[in-house]
Amino acid sequence: MEITGLIEFYDPIYIYELSEKYSIDPGFALATFILETGWGRESKAWLDGYNPAGITCGGAYCRYNNPEQGMEALYKLLKTYTDGSVDYIGKRNTVEQVRSKWSESKDTDDVLEIWRSIYDKGRN
């Protein structure tokens, strides 16, 4: 696989369209991707199968055919964390609520810092 990181395929229009489709803030999705994959350069799940968030399928990491499929899977997963469609997850409305269910580590502040930097960069 030649394309390994977000930078290599990142298309703002594609990210915006996913954000519209799933009603997920693009900055939150990108911050999650950056934290989970180290900009697409540190996560074995991403490097080996375009899995941006350690999404599992039957006890192993899911593998996707291309970065776009992986990013769409990320958006779908974020949507399930925010819409209440999965009973054991429930409806979560804040970054802290999402991350407390998603991640075993206490990384809410990291996601928020990345998210802020994405929007601050856009204003410069």
C-alpha cells in the first residue's frame, strides 16, 4: 500500500461531504484521526489496512481497501457514539463522553487541543 497517511489523500471536499452525511464536525473527525494514527504514520492498523481508529471485526482489526473506506468507517463509528443508535454506547454529546467510552486512556484534552489547532490554523 503506497498511501499511508491522511496528508497523501486528504481532500477537504471529501471530508466535508462525510461530515455532512454523518452530521459529525470535520474538525472532531480529523482530530480523532490524528490522535489515533499519529497523522497516519504511526498506527499499524492504518498502515496495514486503512483502519483509522482501531475498529475491530470479529476480534481483529478491520481492513479497508483504501483510505476513503477507512475514513467513512471512522465517521460511521463516530455517528454511533453520538446518535444513541447502539444501546450499550448510548447517546454521547461531548468529546469527553465520546472519548470516555471509546478510549481506555484519558485523552479528551489531547483531542480538544488538536481540534482547536485545526480551527485556529484555518483562521490564520
